[in-house]
Amino acid sequence: MTSASPEPESQQQTELMPGPNPVAREAEWIGEHQTGVWRFLRYLGCSPSLAEDLTQETFLAALEKNLVDLGHRAASAWLRTTARNLFYMQLRTDHRNPVRCEGRKMESYWSESVAEDQGDRYHAALELCLQGLDGEHRQALAMRYGESASRTEMAQALHIGEAGVKALLRRLRAKLKHCIQSRLRLEAAE
């Protein structure tokens, strides 16, 4: 995921120069941060394909600014801010309004609770919480967040009204939030 292919002459010079290869260092740096940026974008509400695109754009911007030597924590914060701003720009382009106050709360939670391990603990807790749901609830979440089904489509498939779908999703989000937070607290206490 580097910005551009080096010119043949500069590539030869890089190979002849002693010391660490800057392209390898950039690739390693991207590898350290890529999962965290992608998960953060998904956490904000990006679709998987948009998160992939915005992750690439975020790293292109970082490489243009030569941020590879920035410390891990500062780089993570810069990457999250850039990714969030790119996401908001995409929402404006699509004529959708981002909920900025929630976005700030979400980013604050992410940076305090999730960023250190790029969301691995959060993701593992989510997986365990999802396994604890019954089949109909998993189906509702898969339809909404996996297939981007509308409430009308979900209501027909689940044999409930559209208001029932809305209430079901609200309850499931609250239940998952509580479950994830409980698991993370238990893990931190151990």
C-alpha cells in the first residue's frame, strides 16, 4: 500500500545504499497501523469496501507527509483523525450528514479503550457476545449490518413490523454494548 512505484534509478540507489530499506520500513509501519485504521472506520459506520478505500487514502496522505518516524501513539492519533475526516468528507459527498458529537464520543472511547491493541480485544469480545445471541437476533444483525437490508426487507423476513425491527435493533445494540463493556472490564480486572 505504498503511494507510487519508485523510479528505476532511485530504486537502484536505494538498493546500493547501506542501512534499512525505506520502502520496507514504510510497509512495516503500514502493517502496524492498517488493521486499527480499518477497524476504526468500521466502528464509525463505514462499509467494509469504503473502509478499505479510506484506509488506503489515509496511508497515502501519511506517506506524503512522511510520518513513518512519528511515534506509535502520535501516528495512531493522526491516522484516526485523517481517516475520520476522510469519512466525513465522503458522507458530505454522498449528501449524508455525519453525527459529529457521536463521532467525537466514539473516537474518544476508541482512543482510550481500543487503540492500543488495534481493536483486537474489542473484536474478540464482540465475537463472543455475538455467539451468545439466538439465531433470530444474529439473523437480524447479519441482515442489517452484513447485507445492508432495509427495515422493510427485515420486517418481511423476520415477520414483524418495521417499528418492531427498529426496536429490535436498538435493543440488540444496547445488549451488545453492555456485553462488550462487561467482557472488557472483566478482562482488565484479571
